[in-house]
Amino acid sequence: MKQIIILSLLVPSIVFSQAQTAEELRVKDLKKYSIQNAEIIYEISGDAEGEEFMVFKDYGWTSLRQQTMTFELYGITSTQSVYEITNGDFIYRLNPEDSTYATRKDYKWSQQASYKTPDQVSEAILFSMGGEQQENRTLLDKDCQVWTFEGKALQELWVWNGLVVKRKTKLGDRNIETTATAVKLDAVAKSELFSIPPYYSEKQ
């Protein structure tokens, strides 16, 4: 009897931790954000310069994030690029230089989406990251929650409907701000944007 009880406790945990695709989460009517589709353009400023672009559909389960940033650190000018596709719990980081991609899984959103609203999930995640909520601020006429993080590279986040519209980070002694300059709701993106090119191979 004791073995049966232990097994019954383990099985839900194993099933629950299985990674799900955006389609599987969509069929379950789960939402990462309360907004179905959107496109956000960011400007990077402070001790760096560059731009970032994010577009998503399926209430955030399918997304693309691209970033290019140039900064000087210890007298050396460096360029950092991010090309990331998200499909449900799967996150693919693409490297255009050698046509490879690395895969990781992030369950933070999907594990809570079945019993919390998108706003509640966002707040729970930010709190678990050590965030402390401050007074709301306004950006692009949007009422944003402001979260600060003590003693971390991530200094501050401005969040609207679960979406980060402003981010302050510290890289060494460099202070970097990434701020949304445009938010386009109901943006319709081509499916190809969310697909890994067929000539890319996964890093082993």
C-alpha cells in the first residue's frame, strides 16, 4: 500500500513536468499573456546602444525575440546579438554565425497557467525572482507595474499585462536600459518568423 501511495504522488509530478508546445497549451485554452498577438520595438540606451524586436502570437506561447547591442566594457567594444524563438515551454537560441541552435525548457509560465490568471502568473514569477513591487509608472500611455531587484544584474522591470516594456540591467559597471518605443497590438506575423530554418542544426 505504501509503495502505491508513493507512486501515485510521483506520477503527477512526472506528467506535469513534461514540456509542452504552443499548440498543446493553446488547445488547453491556457494563456501566457492576456493579449493574443503583439509586436514591440525597443531602443537600447545608457552605456550601450542598439535595438530589440519582439513579436508573439497564441497569447505569448509562440514568440520571436531579436536583439543587437553594442557596448564598451573594459576598453573593448563588443557586439551582442540574440535570436530566440519560443514554442510553448521550448526556447531555441539561434546562432546565425554557424547555423546552429541550442534548446532549453522553461516551465515557469505553463506550470501555473492552469490555475492562475496571466497577471497572477507574472507577479508570482517576478516575486520568485526576488522582485519588489514599487509604485506604478506610465510608459506609452500604459499603466505599468514597476519591479526592482536588489543586488542583481537585472535592476528594474516595467511590466504591462505581463509584457516587459522597460528593462534596466547592469553589465559590469555599465548601466543599460531597454525601452519600448512602439507597441502594436493584434499584429499578424508570418509563420516563418517562428520557425527554425531547415539548414540549422542543434548543438549536441
